[in-house]
Amino acid sequence: MKNSLLILAFFVCMVANGQIVTEKNISDNSYGEKKLKSAPKKIFLNQFFVNYQMLAASSEASTGGKTRVEMAVGLIGVELEDMQEITDNAFAKVVKKLQDAGIEIVGFEEAEKTEFYSDWTKMTGGTPSQAQLMGYVSTVPSGFDYFVKKITNKGKTKGTFLDSTPALSKQMGDIPVFEANISFQFVTIEGRSSYVTDATKMKGVVDYQLPEAAIAKSAEGIFGSKIEVSPVVARIVWKGGMTGAGANTILSYSPKGSVEIPGVVEQKKFTEYVSPDRSYNTSYSGIVYTRDKELEVSHQVKADREAFKTKTQQALDEYLDLVVEKFIASLNN
């Protein structure tokens, strides 16, 4: 009996050690959890966005304007269908987990009737997009209907600056609303320049991770890199008032710093350096397409395709499982 318990404990530890996302590396920014016990056992799935970084480009100009350095790092070895499949699988698991707990998932057509969404545009997921976040492939579950406020000529979708979800919850009969915007990142690039020597330096660090916020960079900026920041968050909002006002309850969870996902890409560091009298960098490595333009890539990083699919799926599922389980527990308390 004692031996059996030891063996069981060993395997429990092995399973625990194999986890990527745990409560220890996720920040809990929730409030009003206890109030959820009076909420209806229903939920509307409002947003489900998963972004996968495929390219990062950055530039840095010296203070004196004599030197400028650029770096572009591209990920190879994975396909668009891999990303869409991961997103679809994660969404299906969330739906099943909610339904198994006896929670009714309110359909898109109910949200469509609200005054809030009366002038928004309906979209349907299933087609990966490179227009949403620079260097990232953005996915929405296949067949999943959602709303956008505006679509630019380049296909980039826009929402609102104010937190409108509490108002949506109210207009839908005070039901909880689920939203997720999650990103996976494989490289970070930082640049700096020296006022004394008028030199510029760029450093790229490869490390596949679930970041606290996705940092999207382009070398297109006039004085340096153009930057977009997209916070990583999965949350459930319940019962609010007008747009911009707070909600009674928000269950909100984000990565605490960066959650490393090992075994997907080789960890590397790249450096580019330019001074008025000398420079060093790597040779040309290929061309990738970003939005509607060609971009020469100075460095390529190869991913293990099967590891990318398996580990990314695991991290995404564990993250969303944690959020859904917290919601179910709050409803039942």
C-alpha cells in the first residue's frame, strides 16, 4: 500500500511539473468574485482572439543621425493552419467545459439584438489575418461570430477606447460576458544608441513564451521602430452600467511577466552594430511577407512544428482552463 502511494505521488509530481501555465505564473486582477453567486448560469462569448508572432522588425537611429541599424527576425517551420487548429481546439474545449458545468452559452443572435451592437459590423472567424497586429498572425475560432466597430482599408479591425463590456452585459440581461485576447511571442528586439560615439546597436533574444503583453515592432518608424502593445488577458465581466463605467464583477487573469514555453524554438541571441567607422551584422537570410509588403529578414528562427503545436496547445488550454474553472467556482460558491 505504501509503495502504491509513493508511485501515485511520483506520477502526480510528474504531471504537475509538466504544466506550463499554473496559478503561480498567472496574475489575478479580479474583483467582486463573491457577487457572481447571484449571477445567472449563462455566459456570452464575446471575443476570442489568439495571436501568434511570426516576425519582428525594429530599427534604431543614433542621436547624431550618422548611423542607423535595423533587424528583422522571422519564424519558419510552422503553417497558418497549425495556428488556426490550435485556436479552434482551445475554443471547443472552453465551450465543452462550460456546458459540462451546466452553463448555458447565449448565442450571437441575442447580442445582435442589443442597442450597443446596432451599428457594429459582424465578422466570422476561421481565416488567419496578418492585418491586426504587426508581425503576428491573428486567429478567431472557425465559425465564431463576433463584432467589430470599424475595418480599415488594410483589413485591421477596430473596437472602442472605453471598456464597453459592462454595458453589454447589462443590455443582454445582466449575464456574464467572456473575452480573451492571447498572444504567443518568440523574439524580443531592443535597440539603443550612444550619444558619445554616435553608434547604434540592436539585440534580438529568442525565447518562445506567453507574454504579459505582445510587443509588435516594425522598422517603419521615422525616428526608429513603430511599436504596438497588445495586453494578454482572459476575463469574464458581469453586470455593469453605461459605457466606460465599472462592472459589479470582473474575473481577469494575465501572465505574470512572461511564461516560458520550452522546447519549441532554439534559444538564441542576435546582434547588429553600426558606428560611424565600422559595422557588423549577419548576412541576408530570406524574404517574408508582412501585410502587403516584402521584408528582408536578417535572421531566421526555425520552430519544431510538432512541438509548436503540442506546447502552444497545452499552454493555451491550461490558461483558459484556469479562467473557466475560476468562473465556475465563483458561480457555485
